[in-house]
Amino acid sequence: MSRIAWLLAGLLAALLIPLLLGGREMLVRLQAFPLPMLLLLFSMIGGCWVINAARLRLLLGDQVSCIGRLKSFAVVMATEFAICASPGGSGGPLTLMTLLARNGIRPARSSAVFAMDQLSDLVFFFCALVGILLYALFQNLNPDLEWMLVVSALLVLGGLSLCMALARFHRRILRINGRLLCRLNVKPATRLRWARKLLHFLQAFTDTCKLPWRSLAGVFLLTCLHWGLRYSVLYLTLRGLGVDLQWAWTFLIQMLSLSAGQLSLLPGGAGAAELTSAALLAPMVGKTTAAAAILIWRSVTYYFYLIAGGPVFVLMVGRPLLHKLMSLKQV
């Protein structure tokens, strides 16, 4: 119960940040926000779940028959709830592997699916940042936007470089890891078991990479659609508040804010994402508008994931795993 209380305290603190930033004037802006626009934003998140369910089915390849379309949709909702409710999103892979294992899919394959999903996301962000960089060459950018663009590019390039290094030097990493475990007095049987699991994962990941090119292209296309919808929420929120800020800059604000939230190791980045987005957005649109936009944006892209995904998670996984993921700590 203490873990849940800590999460609720973090959510409350995250809600107080825009309230303190915008004050009473923010409440007036919220009341004037168009209801049709708000319903559109929530429907976009539903579309994201449908897209991710289709992406999951493509990545499963010849094992797609193990899980139906409706269950795929529920798996996505439960997994994204776990990502939002656990420190640093660490509960997402555990939830996905658990749910897919109950449908006859080995943990090595499900972890490979998750890894390929994350790699597809990184490639999308790299392509998006290249496009924004080319666009920015023809614009007069202020120092804040230049800083945002450089930091975002470094984050994505760092992630892709890490993935390439792991793929290229995985055997050397296995040897180093084995020596380290030996020095830590880990039993030989345990070392062998972990090494076997890692090799099974690498084999499953290689098989996933060998999917037909049409499937891989479809996965990337769905990735682009998902993040295009997800990262349009803040842009449309600002439009609903009467502010016309370019989509590229709202993309960078969301990317940096959510990255800061992940690095904070707080569930869903609660608090850290709000503080970062407020610091980036307020100078552009004013404190009151920024506070209203942040509250709507996080309600749609974070709190809604918890409210809608929580019951699905409990029904599919149960309370034991819920308590387990709440106690996860990312090292």
C-alpha cells in the first residue's frame, strides 16, 4: 500500500505544478477549452492503442495466431499502463512478457518483440529530428530552440549508438559480464542460466529482424502513425487554447519533457515532465496558457492511460504483478 500511496502522492504533486503555475486564470482557460477538441484528443489515444496492437501482431510474425485482435488491444493497454505506473517504465517489458507467455509465446520472443518495438521508436525519432533539423536550417531560431534541438539529437543518437554497440559487440559483452559475475561469486549454474537466456533473446531478436521486409516496413509505418498522433496532442491542445505554435517545437518540448520524466525514475515521469515542459513552454506562450496546456496534455497522455488501462491490467494480470511492478526500481 505504501507504493500505491507514493504513486498517488506523485500524481498529486504533478497536478499541483500546473495549478500553481497558472493560478485561477488557468481555470478560466480550461473552462473555455472546446469540448469537441477534448473528445478528439481522447479518441487519438484510442487510435494509438489500435495502431500499437496492429504493430504487436506484425512483430509476432508466425506466432500471431496465438493472440486475437481484441486480446492484442488489451495487452497494449495493460502494458502501457504498466509503463506509466512503474519507475522509469520498467514494468512494461515484465507485463508484456507475462501476458504473451500466457498465450504460449516464449519470454525470449516477447522480449525480442519489445526490443524491436523500442528500436523502431528510436529510428522514428531519429528521422523526425533530421526532418526538423532540415526545417530549422531555413528558420531563425532563438538559442532555447537550438539547445532543445541539439539535446534531442544527442539523446536519440546516443540510444541508437548503444543499440548498435550491443549488436556488434554482444559476444564481448557476454564475456565481460561472465567475468564480472564470477568476481561477484555468482554460482556457475546461475551464470550459465542467465547466459542461456541472453542467447535465446539474441536468437529471437535475430529472427524478428528477419521478418519479411513488408512486415518491417509496416511496423515502421505504424510507428510513425502512432507517434504522429501521440505527439500532436500538445499541438492541438495549444490550438484549442488559441495559440498557434509550430508542430516541430511542440514535438521537441514533449520529447525533452518525457525524456526528463524517464530519467527521473518516477512513475510516468510525474512531476519531472510537468516541470520540464513548463520551463520550455512558458517562455513561448505565457504561464497561464502553458499551465492549461500541460494539464490537458498530461491528462490525455498520462492520466488517461492510468484510468483506462488500470482495470484492464488488473483483469488480465491480477494484483500480485501489480504490487511487483510498483516495487520495481531501475538500477
